[in-house]
Amino acid sequence: MNILKIAAFSDGDTGGNPAGVFIGSALPSAAQMQEVAAEVGFSETVFAARTADGWRVRYFSPQSEVPFCGHATIALGAALALQQGDGVFALTLNHAEVTVEGKRDGSLVAAALQSPRTRSVAAEPTLVSDTLGLFGYTSDDLDPRIPPALIHAGADHLVLALKDRATLSAMAYALEAGRSLMNRAGLTTILLVRAETAQLFHTRNPFASGGVYEDPATGAATAALGGYLRDIAWPHAGAIDVVQGEDMGMLSRLHAEIPPTPGSSIRVSGSARIMPA
């Protein structure tokens, strides 16, 4: 099985979040895809098969299938642009229809996804308390301008906004405890956010539910964040930039465009670099 390795949301020729990409005439069985994802070892491997009017797509982490993954979608867009030529590609997921655009740009590929629809709801106090305890935080560490919430753009995330960059940088938790909490709450990831300005955010993204301590770039969570900022009337002026992965030594850059219509798709874009086989 030929698996491409592509780092999505790269900082030019460095950084980004590696994803495995399989493109074939038919999808392997779910058991095979799970086995391959575990062997590849990246936080996500995406599997795509041609259909009459687009591509059937599924995503697997090393330990579970996930409904939507942003960085793997960007990686798939880059792979399709390299294979099929520049264009916009229609993707059918398990529970949504999305698109990804890929455009070759020298040694990189510029790619942009249109997320599933977004939604958000205030997080239950018990979940917030348990999550603060997981990271050793207290309520005094939270930025009250962005209240804790369950956010969604194809997958479910808990967002906690922190007052200080140093608190975000010092993030640490026990993987198995995080996995238990996320599975119990039905979370794909936890998104930790610090607003440097109204349009520039630093984020970290524990992904213990998938057996991964942290993702260096998370397009699905960034899309969900964009939708949530719209819901709370944050002064985003139509777009935000997200810097992620810098505390891991894997600097990643994501850009999210936020249209005014509540619940509408968020466009998340960045560059992708092809990794050695």
C-alpha cells in the first residue's frame, strides 16, 4: 500500500503536521485502514477512493477512526493536486460533504479546505473542572472573554482559552488520564488557546483520544474555533491566524476565514510540504 507523507500547515519548507495519505481505486477495509494508520504512526492517515463525482474519504488515528481531520484533508488536497492537477476536489466523509483545494507552488502546495458546518454550546462546569485538573490549571488561568465551550466543525472539541502565553507553553498532562477524559466526554481533542490579538491566536491541541499526546497543527479544531468566535461576536474582522506547534519545535501556520452567516463553513488554508518517502 503506497502511503504518501505530507506535512500540512507547514512554515514554508519546515514544520507542519505530518499526515499519511492513501489514494486508491477503492478503500481498504476498516481493519486494514486502522492497521496502516497505526503502522504509519502519524496522528492521522487519510484514505481516499475515487467515486463518480468526487472522492470517498475516511480518517484514522493510530487508535481510532475520527469523523473529520483538517490537517489530513490539507495533505490530501496537496496529494490530489500533485496527482490530478490543481483544482477543487469534492470529498464525501462519513457524516459530511466538504471540499479541498490544492494548487502547486514550487516545492510546496497551497491548500484550503471548506469545513463542515459549525456549532457551539457552553461547556458543563464539571467537564471544565475535570479538564482544568487534568492540566493542573485553575479557573484563574482562564481568559473570561472566550468562555469554555464545546465546539464543532466536523468533530467535537473542548476549547479552553488561557490568559497567559507562558501557561500555554507549560502545558503537560498524563496521556492515559487525558484519553479517559476525552473518551468519556466524547471529545476528539481539547483545544487550548491564547489570544495574542483579536486576530492572532496561539494554540495547543492534545489528542489523547487518538493515542497522540499533541498535534502540531489542527485544521478541524481551528475551523471549530472560527465558528465559535463568530458565535460569541468576537471582533475577528472576518479572519484569524493561528500559530501552533511552536512549543513542540514543529511550527505550523493556519489561516481561517470566517463568513458572517451563523453555522456556515469555515475556510482553513495553509501550505503543505512533501516529506521523504
